[in-house]
Amino acid sequence: MLKRLKKQIKSSDGSLDIFSFVTGVIVSIFLICTLLDLMLLGWQFNGISQLNTQIARTASIQGGVLDTAPRDYPGNYVTLTDLSNTVNSRMRSLGVPNGEYQVDIGDGSIGRNGDFASSEYDYKTHFTTRVTTTYHWKFLRMLFPIAGGREISSTRPAMSEWKYNYGTWDGE
């Protein structure tokens, strides 16, 4: 390939081939950067989706995420502090810095806006969980000045499975 390139440079019409070669290299670099960014974006979205599924399931079983376990709760209760530590650890492993994500559990939250416990969601009460993070185009930013980041989010519906007061059981 190097011999061919030298031959084209020496010929009179070699400038067009050199231009085509340089254009091809630039387009190839652009495509590689785009594919790397899309792969990284897919990996991060998969990670936040799995995290959101775990959060929705935990909050459903417990009837929300509170600062302390409710009275008469059997077994291990995941408190707001425990869940916040899990979320921080998982986001760090996904390459998302602190302050660039938000987890909403009904009316409670973890992340950018601080950590607030959710309400007590009684049996069969519906609520949603949402994990939102900011994604920055890491590879394309090396080629083009892309301002700011874009948000990606994952939302899950949830329904409480915990009855807080068995004295007011209405039945099913």
C-alpha cells in the first residue's frame, strides 16, 4: 500500500487519490468513534436498566424505601442508606460520576437532588421508579465540540406487596 501511495504522489493525477485516501481515513475514524460511543451508551443503558429493575423489585417487596424498617417487617429491609450505597457503587462501576444521576422511587429520590425516603406504599398501591443519568459522547467529543450531555433514563412500574396495617385489611 505504501508503494502504491508513493506512485500516486509522483504521478500527475495523484492529488485526487490522496484526497480520497485522506477522506476515507477521516470517515473511518468518525465511524469508529460513533460505534464506540454507541457501544458504550448501550452498555450504560443496560446497566441502569438492570439497576432500575432491582430497585423496583426491592421497593415493591418492601412497600417503598424508608429510612428505617417498618414495624413487624420480617427479614432484611433495604433502607434508604443501603440503597443509596448500592446505587453509588453501581453508577461508579458504569463510569457515571456523582451528581450526574437521579433515582426516583415514587416521591422519594437518590442522587442529584439529595436522598429522600419514599412514602409508605400500602399493599397494591402503584408507583414508578426511574433512573436518569447524563451521557457524554466520550469519543465523538475528541473530533467535534459537542456541548453538554444527553440524558438517558429507564422507568419501571411497581406495585407494593407489603401491607403496613393488617388491622385495615379490605381483602382482595
